[in-house]
Amino acid sequence: MKHLYILFFLTFSFTTHGQSIIGQWETFDDKTEEKKSVIEIYESNNLFFAKIVESYVSEKNAVCETCTGKNKNKPIIDLIIIENLKKDKDEFNGGTIMDPENGKTYKCYLELMNTNKLKVRGYLGFSLFGRTQYWLRKE
């Protein structure tokens, strides 16, 4: 019985904590729960980034009019919305997320809830003051 418990514990640990956030994720509207976009998370130089690869709410050639700085009037498709996240145990934090609807940038962290569900938290100042979304892995 002791060996079964250890086997179960190790299996559970590796299935939730050993999974990667890299890949494509579907986002949903907070109010209507309609699918909004597909986001691709990727790694570069031990940092994690995310860009929009599909949008279901904007026109094919839409640009980010509300964005400022380097993202002003850039196409929504391939727009990098998450930058410079670092892996910290079971979380990814220390980076930023940009909301293309209002052009504002927030601190953020990501946490893999299970293989197919990602918690995305954007906040100002303290993580207590922010908004959480759950993204689902694209099948």
C-alpha cells in the first residue's frame, strides 16, 4: 500500500507540475464566454512570451489602435501580448501582459491548473488587485 501511495503521488506531481505552458491557448470573453482568440505561448532565452495567432472578434487585418508605443497600429495577429515571464516553481511571473482592447499593460503571472487549463492573472501593483482569466489549451 505504501508503494501505491508513492506511485500515485509521483504520477500526480509529474502530470500537473511537469507539463508545459508552451503551445496554443483559447481565450474567452469574461461576460459572454464566447471564444475570442488563440494565443501562442513560446519560450525564448529562458523567458516566456505570448502572441495572438487568431482572433474571432476583430477583422482579419485589424490593428491595435488603442496600443501605445511600439505596438501602436500593429496588426492584432502576431501581436505580442505577454512578455518576459520567468518560470518560478509552478508559476510563471515577473513579466507583463497587454490588453489589446484598451492598450494597457499590467504585471502578470500564469499558473498551469492542469494539462489543459491555464490561469492568467493581470494586475496593477499587488496581484490582489487584478483580473483572472482561464485559458484552455487548443486541441
